[in-house]
Amino acid sequence: MIADSQKSQFRANPANKGKFINTGLWAKSRHPNYFGEIVLWLGVAIVAAPVLQGWQWVALISPVFVTILLTRVSGVPMLEKRADEKWGGQPDYEQYKKETPVLIPKP
């Protein structure tokens, strides 16, 4: 939510037209919103686990499914490809990619 808000504010500034965001949470991770989504689902699973019974344990598939979907199927792969097509080769973008983790934020 914070990452999305930061990105919206960044895009609202006409001076940033055509640029990529590398400030705020986006300076810590190239996909902080997806990291947050994965952590949210993992947290829900951890909180729910003590009361799950029988077939309810199937619910623990959810955080695994979300993680696989966002990191391997859609989400990160699609956005990384689109960003590479748009800004690939630009020295500042290539430096950002080198220094900024794809998903798990750096401290």
C-alpha cells in the first residue's frame, strides 16, 4: 500500500514522466508491493495454522501459490521484462538493477 502510494505520487509529478521510480521503498526493492503481498499471505497462514483442522490445512497452499505466481509466472517476470524494454541500457537504470534486490528489500 505504501509502495503503491509512493509510485502514484511519483507518477503524478510531471517531471518524472518517462522515468522509473527508485526512491522510497523502491530504493530498497524493485517490487516492494509484491514482497508485501507475499508477507501478508504468509502472516495469514501463520496466524491461522493453530486452528486449522482436517481439510482446512489445504489453506496453507495459498501463500505458496501467491509466491509462485508473483515470482515465477506473472508479477515480477512480466514487470522486469517491461522495465528492461523501456529503460534497459540506460546507465542509471542498469545501476539501479545492480544495486537493488528484485524482491526482498535490502536493509
